[in-house]
Amino acid sequence: EKGGWSSFMAKEISEEPDAVANTILGRVQDGLVRLTEFEPLGDDVIANIDRIVVVACGTAAYAGMLGKYAIEAWARVPVDVELAHEFRYRNPILTDRTLVISISQSGETMDTLMAVKFASESGAKVVSVCNTHGATIPRESDAVVYTHAGPEVAVASTKAFVAQVTALYLIGLHIAGVRGTLSDELIRENVAELQAVPAKISEVLVTSQSIKQLAHWMTDTQSVLFLGRHVGYPIALEGALKLKELAYIHAEGFAAGELKHGPIALIEPGQVVFVIVPSPRDPNSLHKKVVSNIQEIRARGARVIAIAEKGDAAVLPFADEVIPIPLAGSFFEPLLAVIPLHIFGMELSAAKGLDVDQPRNLAKSVTVE
Ligand code: M6R
């Protein structure tokens, strides 16, 4: 039931803090991650894997991309993220040292299921991240890490996405613990950051109210671009997908570094560009690079909407609008930056008088290939 909300999507966005909190619940002991779900696989399997392949579709694949950044950084295992339907039909190389991680909210997505079956038959171990108990994909897998987002009804995935990222981060920290690639102290630091995310999302939910006005102003907009770098890149893709499916607007997400390799030619006066800005405290100084990307597009007349850390003074002179997010470690910023984009997709759909929960031509679970 919608329980007073205007749509299931509105309700589900409001549940994003709980989706993260409940997915962490019971999986942290003494500040470290303990995933009993991995027990059937045995620690030696985790110790011996030489590659991880993530298979998923749509929003779940973007969660997978964030998982790649985190798992590679923490567990030092190479991770490839593949769209399940592309992976399945190109004769991929799998061995008994490959761990396949599938991600699916419904657990019934046929493209992902076919990839899981194929991986199992090829001798790889399969761990699934799934939000639906007893669904087909978990039943075909060697182990399951359930996300506890609660049932998701709206076609556009929101709370399941943040729960999937949470589960992947827990998996990354678990594997890092088993393989000894991260000290207990660093694992604890990251766990604490993750545990702090729900309260920060709640903060973003409050400060993002202004997005409604933005959406109203943009009902006639034909095209919107999204730029992000590093963990901001999957968020740019997610923001664009939400606009396509919810508001039927042409939208593209780009890696900000790719701008000058082509996409900057799209920038003309009035083009709306959302930019996900890394923290000015980013250890790789990506902040500076993204700010200079903003300057480049601004000089060509783009209308810049920046999602940036609270108090980031460097973006202010160049952005038409700044949506502030609380301070967080770099892997945790995307869980905050995605919230305004979920709200924006929903508000734009509503402002255009469209069906927020059931966009045209789409089904909640895609059970055909
Ligand atoms: O149930 P799944 O997580 O397997 O679904 C995957 C995609 O179909 C899904 O995320 C889709 O992209 C959403 N409608 C995006 O909001």
C-alpha cells in the first residue's frame, strides 16, 4: 500500500535510508563484516578466486559498477561488470577460480537468470544479490546475499539500488577480510562509514525538496546530460536511465573525462547538464578535474546543476544550481548523490502528468529475453 504517498515510487524513495540500514543489519560483528551466506562456499574458494564477474541489467548493473570500484580497491581482485545478456552470448572465459556475482531486485530477470545458469554450467561459483526471497535466480546460485529493501513496486528501481550497493560493499569488505587485503582497522572505518549512510540519506531527502521546482521548470526540456567521474560515473548513468524511463526524455550519462573525446560537441546554450562532483577532499584530486569540466561546459552555455558536497565553494561560481550532499568517504558519496536524481526523475514524470509507477512499455520484472 502507498500509505499516504502520491506514488509507490515516492514511498520507496522515502525508504532508501531503511533499505541501506536493514541490509547491513546482522552482518556486522565487532565492527567487521561477517557474511554467513558465504559459508557454503568455504573460505578457500574466496581465497583462491582470481577474478570476479558481475552480471546484471539496468539499474542493477550500475550498482555492480559501484561494486567494482569498491571490491577492487578493498579486496584487490579484478572485477568485470557485464550486462547479463551481453555476457551470456559471447562465449566468456570462466574458470573454477572465477566468482560470478549476479544482481537482481526481482530475482526473475530472464537475461540475468540465463547468465547465472551459464556461469554455473561453466564451473564458476555464483553468488547472487537479490531482494526477493526464494526467487528463481537465488535458487540457481551457490550462495545468496539478500538485500533487505522490502518489496519494490514502482517500475523504476530506487531503494533496491542503494540496498544492492550496500550488499556489494559488504561483500567487498568480507572478501577483503578473508584475503587479508585490508587491515581490521580500515575495514572498521569503512563499515562505520557505511553505517552512517542511512542518516545522511535522510538528510538528503529533506534538503532535496527544491528539486520539485527544478522539475516543473524543465517539463519541456528535450535532452539532459549527466556527468560523473569514478564512482560518480555509474550515478550519471543511473540519473540518465531514470529520466528515460520515467519522463521519456532523451538523457545520456558520461564519464566526465570523456567529454573532450566527443560529447562536448553536444553542449549548446541552454543544455541542461547534471554534474556529480567528487568531494574536494578526494585523495585523487578528481574534484579539480570535474570543476574544470564544469567550467568547460559552462563556457559553452550549459546550464549546470551540480550535486556537490555541502560547503564546496569551488563549484558555486560555475553552477546554476547546487544540490548539497553531506560529507562522506568517496565510496559512500554515490549513495547520497543518487537520491536527488531519483527524486528528480519522479518529479519530472509527475510534472509531465505521466504515470510515475508504471511508465509506458516497461514491466517491473523482465521475464523474457
Ligand atoms: O529485477 P532486476 O533487478 O533484475 O531488474 C533489472 C532491471 O530491469 C531494472 O533495474 C530496470 O533497469 C529498472 N526499471 C531501472 O529503474
